[in-house]
Amino acid sequence: MFVPVTEQGLVPVDSTGKPILLDAPAGEMTVRVSKSPELWACAISEDHARSLGTLVSARAFFGDRLMTRAIGMMKYRYLHRFDAVTGQRLEFPDTGVVGHPEQRPGMLFPRLDPAVITRVHHPEKDAILMGRDKKRPKNFSIIAGYVDIGESLEDAAAREVKEETGFDVQDVRYVGSQPWVLSGSLMVGFSAVATKESLENPGPRDGELVEVRWVDKTEIDKLNLPGPGSIAHRLLEEWYSQ
């Protein structure tokens, strides 16, 4: 069976929200998602996909490993059609996962962009650090950003918090992870504690966030928050239930 995925990462679903599967691929571009059960993903035009059902994004499949992989692998294939060194078209034989350049030796394996998301605790009271950015100014979330070259995940978590909020953190601890195929990322969740020194004398902020604030459990329900299924929601829920 084949999961049809558009170039924007959209999948047609039926009236119950289940993905519509095809007996044969809708186009030439295919990639194997799973051996058992046997499942493939295939490219499809948005018009064709829309004729099959309602189009939904990967957000509709949080927690569904196979559908998340299907969408992520097809988005990877859409973005990597050519060899970055020679400019020649990449060939994807067999399962369609590994790319082979036409005119040079080597193989191109799927790449992920690691990102960190950190729940920062106040050192003296039961509150966490929340921010809202320019892209979605009505929504609050936990501090997040991409890992830089040469950084450990823990260093990236501390740096992103420092850059976006001005606060230094300590006791950075791993909590969990989540594939984020909307942007080809792997989100890695942490918890950390702001230092008392930086609370008294915070550093400059990079301007990415339009507001940064400490939020306690009496305030959290009044904010627009990340939806269920996201690792941000999981980090918030874990703190709230403690």
C-alpha cells in the first residue's frame, strides 16, 4: 500500500481522519516506509490529493510512527532531487531511501536538523519561562532553537535560552525527543533551572521573542499553548501535573 504525500507534506484523509492509501503509486517518486507491515509513500500532486480526500499536515499524525516517517521521508525526497556537489540528478534505487549521485561515488543518507526545546524553571518558585515570537505573537511556548555546528545538545539548550531570554541556566537534563517532520527536524527536550545571578542581572536578548515571562500554574491555562501531541505540550503537561 502507498501513502500519497504532496510536496508540502500534506496527506489526504477520509471523513474519519484516516489516511487514504493507494494500491499503486500516484507518481514515480516512492520510498519504503516499513517492511512489516509493508508500506510505501509516494509523491502526488496537490490537486490529485485533494480529489481523494481532505488534506491534513503531519500535525494530524503526532504519535503515529509510520505516518510520521512516511511524510518525513517524502519531504526529504522532494528536497533532495539533485547532488549538491555536481548538480546532477540523484538516483534512489531499491527502497528509495539512499540517494546515489550519477557521476561520482558515494551515497546520500537522510539528514535531520536537530533542535532543542527547554523547559526553564525558576530557581525560587514553581514557575517556568515562556515566550512568544513574532511569527505567532498570540501563542506562548517553551524556548527552542536549532543546534549549531560543533555544539552538544546541552550546550545548544543553554545557548538558545541565553540568546532569546537573557537568562543563564544550569542543571540541563534530557527529558525526551520527538520527530518534527514539518521542518525535517528532531526535537530534543530538556529541563533546566535559571541561575539566581542571571535573574538579578539578565543579559541582552536577540529580539526573536516579543515577550518573555515567568508563568505559574495559576496562569498557564489563560495562555494559548502548543497543542496535544507536540513535545512542547508534553513538557508543559509534565510540569503542570507535578
